[in-house]
Amino acid sequence: MAKRDYYEVLGVNKSASADQIKSAYRKLAVKYHPDKNKNDKAAEEKFKEASEAYHVLSNTERKQNYDNFGHAAFENGGGGRGGFGNFDFSNHFSDIFEDFFGEGFGGGRRSRRSNNRGSDLRYDLSISLEEAFSGKKQDIKFSTSEKCDTCSGSGSKPGHQAGACSMCGGHGQVRSSQGFFTVQQTCPQCAGAGEEITHPCSSCNGQGKKQASKRLSVTIPKGVDDGTRIRLSGKGEAGSRGGSSGDLYLFINVNSHDLFKRSDENLFFECPVSIADAALGTSIEIPTIDGGKAKIKIPAGTQSGKQFRLRGKGMPYMRGNDFGDLYVQVNTEVPISLNKEQKELLEKFREIENEKSNPSIKKFFQKAKSFWKN
């Protein structure tokens, strides 16, 4: 099948600048790259076609030969130095992707220390609601790896230094050809470090770190909620051979409380009152999360389930100086195990009560009668 015009392949005209040609190829390479189009032969062919076109048009001498002679300039090794001949497309494409995309398509020049970073650690910490209210400082103890004191984390015996890896030559990555493409992967010998320990430290066996038990004082800010995650940068495991340390993540578990229930920064509290207090009205003292007391007035005729709001008596916000509210719900308790006198008084009360005293009851039975009638 006849080859398409290279300018047509890239979607540019003959007067296009080098930057325009490069930009056009970049878009096509990203769109049709095999990593993004698994087992898509059509996309693979378009990728090859675009790469071949870019190889020719990105070079001044090859572009001039193509403009003068077309595809014939590169047939049978033609075009002199500008011809394809035995040109290795695999290495060419690999270089293109390093320049264009860095690590995006398996290329790029990665930091030798990037694979040596220490692991992140997790520590679960349970606290009470009162501690979440006021905040606290606490010592925690955990097992981790720390930088080796003998070699200062280098992994090499004191007085010696690591040399370049014999397999990758210090690059940290190795290439292998697989047909049309070149695959670049982390060097299996040095794990991407680019270095080889020739004289390992006897204390850490060349790892640059050792297992240790660590004690750390941590500050729990006021207002933390259940599930809050606190990141302590650099407090995780030490990196290998001079790599940076990982992070330590504290996961906070706030224990349930006997009295208070929490929703964000607000607290809820259920307070039982007698029928007499709810009917006649009263004042009661209730506990607050800071350990103090608050007085609320129960008006006469207060119904069960009524909520009273106490502003600023809830939990503190983690950021800022504001506080949530405390909601007190009154639940009327029906007396049980009545004595003879109590029963007689209630019987007398039932005889003299009327619909005016119980508007909700009256309203309910009116609706029930209407329902039965219809």
C-alpha cells in the first residue's frame, strides 16, 4: 500500500515550523501510543506512521530530501545520510518520548533516590470525647526502621562509597528491545538506585537502616472527630541508602460517650423529666462536655421530644475559635409501679381532664373519626 504524504500524516503544511511539526506529532503520539491502545492494531499502525513522518520532517536534511524527492528519497537506503538505511526506530522513539513526556510513557530520567524513600506508617489512636474536646499530648511507641548510625544511612562501610551499578551503568534503568519498541524498566540489580554497594556496612548489611522501637510525642488538636487523619511528615520508616523517610499517619478513633452523641461540632443530649415537671414546668441542671453545668428552664406544658439549644456548648472547631451547640432533648417519662395514692390521684385527674388540656389528642381523634366516616 502506498505511503501517505508525511505532511498529511501529521496534519501540517510544508511551511510548518519545527515547533508546529513537533506539536502535531506530540498530539498524535499521545493519542495512538500502544500503552493507551492495548491490542489495537490500527492505532499501532497510526503511531508508527506518525513517528516515521516526524523522524523525517524533524530533521532539516531529511526534510529537504523529502520535499525534493518524496518517499523515493528513502527507498533502498537512498538520500545519503538522510536516508533510513539501517536506522534503529526503537532507540529513536525512546529518545523522543524521553524528551517529550519524561516518565509518562516509561521513559524519562528519574531520580535515583525516588525508589529509596521509606514506607509510610499508620498508627491507630483511641481517645475519649473529652480529650477530643480539649486536645491532648500523648507519647506513642511503635516499631519502625531508622537510619543506620554507623554508615549515616549510606549503606557503605565507613570510608567507602557506592559505585555505579554494573548492570545499568548508574542510570537506574535498563532497556530491552521487543520488536519495534524498546522497553525501559527499573534495573533489577540496583532497584533503580543506580548505585552498587561494594563494601556493605556491617551494622545494616548495606541497607542504610535498621529496625528500632521508636517513642514519639504527638499533639492531638482540639476538635478532632472520629476518623480524623493526622500526617506527621518524615516520621515514617527511614529510606534505604540515603533515601528520604516516609510519613507517619495517625488515625483518630473517638470513643462513644455515655451521655453525649456527636454530629460534626454539635452535641446531643437526652434528658428525662417527669410528667408533673413537664406539665407544670421546672428548671433543671444538665452536664456539659467541658465538665461544667448548664441550667435550662422547662416551660409548663413541654411535650416529650422538645429540643432546647445551648449555643457554644458543643465541640470546638479544629480551625478557629468557634464552638458548636449543645441540643438538649426532653423526654417525658411515664411513671411505673404506682402506689395506691398515686393511682387514686391519677384516676381523679383523668375524670376532670378535658379536651382543652390535651389538644393533640383531640386533633388525632377528629382525624380518626373523619377517616372512618369516609
